[in-house]
Amino acid sequence: MSTLQEEASINYTQPIIHIKKLNDGKMVVADNQTTIRIIDPNSLKTLNGFKAKIIHNDFKVESLDFSKDGQYFGSTSSDDKETRLYSIKTRKVIGKVTRHQGKVSAIKIDPYNRYLLSCGEDGKTFALDIKNRKLAFTLPPRADTITDIAFSKSGQWLATAGYDKKIFIFDLNLMRISNEIKTSTPVTKVHFLGKNKLISYDKNSDAIIWDFQNAKVYKRLPKIHDEVLRMVTAGNGQFLFMGTILGYIIVFDLQKYEMISQNYIKIDSAITSLYCDESDNTLYIGTKNGDIYKYYIYEGIETVKQLINNKEFGDVEEYIKINPLLKYTSLYNIMEQIWEKSFTNARILLEKGKVLEAESILETFKKIPSKNTLIQKLLKDYKEYKTFYDLARGNKIHLAYSFAERFPLFKESTLYKQMEKRWTEKFKQAQKLALDQRNIDQAKEILKPYNLIPEKSKYIQEMLLESSIYNRFKMALTNHDFHQLYAYIDKYPFLKQFPEYQQMIQHAKKIFNKGVEYAQKGEYNQALKYLRMACEFKEFEEESKEILHDIQTRNKFYEALKNDDLSSAYLYLSKNEELLDTPDGKKLEMHWNKIVEQANRFAAKGEIEGVKKALGDFVKYPSKYTAIASIFSYAYMVQLEQAIKDKQERISIERGIKNYVAYFGVNEQIKAFEKIFKKHYPASKLNLEYLNAGSLTIWRPHMILSSILN
């Protein structure tokens, strides 16, 4: 075995531009001729299909997408001038977006199958209501071509990237732009990660992780020397896979933000589609040559399990070379724990002079080059251990410490730890004496054996010179006065070198880790207790507050549900996307989506009373005002369009336009409608620029009219 083996593969001749798993468990794939195939996810063989005969030649553009329910798909036209919505059942066009001034540059269907989004070179984004086949809303226009569009897993967030060096984050729950990220280079790809993070890939081949809530750079990934065409995450968000134009799959660790492999998989063709099935950790790759490959990302795990059981650790490492993701499994962690325990036991035996026994313990790891290097160093260094032992026991402290610097492994020995314990005791004794200037000489005498040790002498000098400051620092620490303590540290950075500071940080780390552990277990009261304590320490303050905020929002959410306060529950749901992964969060979101679907049916006919009835009590929920405003704006636009069809009086329609702008502002829908209106009523002097404009965000329920023409 020399390369990662695919579980299955098949060739369909034409470039594969889309792969997705549907809700029924089957896979759908499409090629650049828009030949649609429903395939078996295991064998990759075709079960069903049809041809739409639309040509897609630009593989860098996301020009086709399927709804997860398998009922619809969206596609650009062959000339890329419009976006079309198709019914899978009838195989016919059932809706269109024709308002782009130029080519369509990206399309996407949201995770809940509500909208087909169409982005263009004109910087405009139109959302087509899939069920009602009408334009539902538009995003604020951008200054240049939109290059990519992405949805978060929950469907709450929508991101668009473009040549204008900006990433717009749109909140679909609130129906408004929540943030604008400015980039130094045009972005070509965006993809949502977990916990309010998003990755962008730009024209300079740089990949950046963003905190999109605060519009700040979170991490920069190592440089990519290739052009990325597709991105997906896997392993519960731990891994990021990138498919490139040269046929490489690059994989990153999203916990450490490190590149795991720049050639995890190599295909002899550009990678034009990529999909990961999180349910079974399977990666599907589509290529320009028409190939589809299926890989299990932990391929080799069963063999590794058997090898570990047989203690054939050297052979495990050979599998790790082929599939580095195996290092991230619990099995590999077990092997590492065995290694660490064996290494420690061998070191203890070497301290006792039992060389053969130590070698025997480590024998099974010698086939692993990285481990063998450490083993040989351990054996070589411990040939000098007796000299170190004699120096330490002979009170030649400075020479013993110097020896430990030459042989760092000795610092793990019992003898070295005893030396460090003695140093700490002597240092504390001298510290107390140094607080009184009359005892300075006595303090110096106690520490005299350590003056020739560089890493100790600097502490001694600082302690003797700044003993009063150090005393105040210790007092603040004893009294848990962390505000004062950090004030001292900021002013006198040398305090960080003292053991008390290091002990404090270790203590804080334990508190923080305990809080995180309780949070992961769902024991939130205990988590709150520890994380509030961790907030006292600057080093853990920011991260603790972030987790605290999530927990507090979660607690308020469940308290609201307990009290049947759905208005507040939806508010907290909008503030914490992770709540959407909980059973209650999913239930609420599904209910809301069903309500929106019902309301949109009435909106598509301009029936305001029907919209109000469908929305029910949601009209009273402040967190839904903006989203509800977009539904009413949709309904009122239908009324305006119907007014032209009915050839109503110009003055009546002008009044409707003024009302619309006053409530919802000047958006793409009303701009397009104005052009249609003036074709039918050329005598009109109406000018949108001179009208008083409102916006979706300031709309309130008392503004509901039975007719926008009133």
C-alpha cells in the first residue's frame, strides 16, 4: 500500500461540476452539459437521471445547485445571462431571475430549500422564492462582480464575496446585513466554519479565517501554492479540504490551523466539485475529466487498530504517512499514550542504571523514525547521567544545572525536580528576608550557590532590587486582587519570571479547562462557576467570556421555552447559531420556516390578510420584524405589479410606490418596477431619488396596510 485508496470510482466522460447528498440518502451529480444523475452513494452507479442540455464551461463558477429535498435545482443559462429554477419532477423551468445586467457569477440554494440566490457581475444578488417562484428579496448591491456565495450550516448566515475586496454577511433571520468584512485582495471563495468563523480564499492564494461577527482576522492559514476551486469541511468541522486546479486535495487542521498535507490526494485532473458526507466521513471528488472518486477520510483505521493491538507500532506509522488524518483518531491517541508511558518508564530505569530493561521497553517503537531519534538521544544522553548525579549530590549545583542545560532530558528526572524544589524553598526563604533591608546580606548568602546559574541569577537580582514591588505583587495574589496584580505585571514585566506568576497561570489554566469540560458535558451551572473565575485572568478572559455568553444565551433560551415565551426564545436563537443544532432549536426553526413558507404563498398573491393570518403571533416578535417586513414587501410588490396588469390609475400606483419606498426603502425590486411602470405610464414625473425612504430594519407591525395603493 503506497497511496490513499478510493472506496469507489467511476467516469462519466464530461466534467463533474456538482455533487450533493439528498435527504433520501442518494447522491445527485451534474456534469457541465447539465446531465443530471441520481447515483448510489456506495457504488456511484446511476439509478436515474435526465439531460437539461445547458452548457457550463467556467468551472470556477458555482453555476448549478440542488435543493436537499431533491425536488428542485437551479442553473445558469448557457449564456450565463439568467438563472433558472427547475422542477426535478417535470424537468421544466418553473422560475427565472432575468434582472442581471451582465452575466450570472454564482448561484446557491439555501439549506432549507427556501430560496435560490443568484449573484452577478453587476454586483447584485436576487433571491427567488422556490415554492412560489417569484422574487422574494434582494441584497444591497455591490460595487463589482460577486465571485462566490455561501450559507452557514444552519441557514441563518449568508456570505457573498467579490472583486470589491469585501465580504458581506447577511442574516437571513433578521433580513439584514449584519457585518461587512474588508479584505486587502479580491476574494474568490468563501466557506462557513463553526462558531462564527468563515474562511476566505483570495486572488493571492491566501486563505484567511475570519471572526465574522466582529469582522476581524482570526487566523491566517499557511500559503497555498495552487488555485483553489472548491472547499468543504469534515470530521465535525475539524478538517478543511481544498480541491485545486492542479488536482490536489489540500487538508488543514481547523483546531490548530495548520496544514496537515498539501497532497493528501492527487488526481490527474482539475477538481471541479467536492462534497463531504459528515454522517460517514466520506469525501466525494468530481473532476474535469469526468471522474468521481469516493474516499473514506479515515481509510486504514481498521488495520491500524489491529496493529496497535499487536503492538506493531512501526507499521502504524507507515499507515500514518499514507493517511495523516489517522493521527487525529482516538486509536492513535491510545498509541501515543502507550509511547509516553513507555518513554517515562524507560527514563526512570535509566536513572537506576537499568539500560537493557529500558531498551526492551522501547524496542517496539524503534521502527518509527521520529520516535527512534528520541530513543537514541535518550540512551546517549543517559550515559552522562552519572556525572550529572555526582555533581548534584556533591553540591556542585551550578555545574549540575549547566549539565542539565546540555542534556535537557535530565530536567524530567527525579533528581532535577528535587533540585528545583530546593531552589524554590531557598528562593522563598530569601524573599522573606529581603523585605527587610537589614537582612539583605543574609538573603544573598542563602542564594549564593545559585549566582553562577544564568537562569536563576536574573531572578535573584530582580528580587533583591525590587523586593518591595515583589512583596506587593504577592500580596495582591494572596488577596485575589487580580486588577491590582495585572497592574503590577503591566508596569513591571519581570514579575512574570517569578514562580508565583507561573503557578498562577497554571492554576488559571486548570480553572478554564474545567469550565470548558463542564460546558462540553452540558453541566452549565458548574461551567458558569469556573468560567467566571477564569475571567479574572487576562490570559483566559476573552475566551471565557465568549463561552460564558454562549452558555448564558443558551440558559435564557431554555428558560424562555420553559415559560412559553417564544418571542424571547427566537431572539436568543438568533444570537447563538449553535442553538440551531439542538433539538429544540431545530424544532423552532422548522416551525418558523413552515410559517414563512405559508406566508409567502399568500404574499405571492398579494393577499395581506392571508399573510397576517399565516404569521399569527410572529408579528409580535421583535427578532422577526425585519424578516416579516421582507414578506410584506414581497406581497406589496405583487400588488403593484397587479395594479399595472389591471391598468389602474397612474396616481394610485404612484401612491403605492411612495408608500412602498417610505416603508421599505429603494431596493432592486422597486427600481425594476419603476422602469416597468414608466413604460406603461410615460407621463409620470415620479423619481425614486426624491422620495422619503424607509428601510426593512425600521419597519414595525403597525405599518401593515391592506393595500399598498391606499
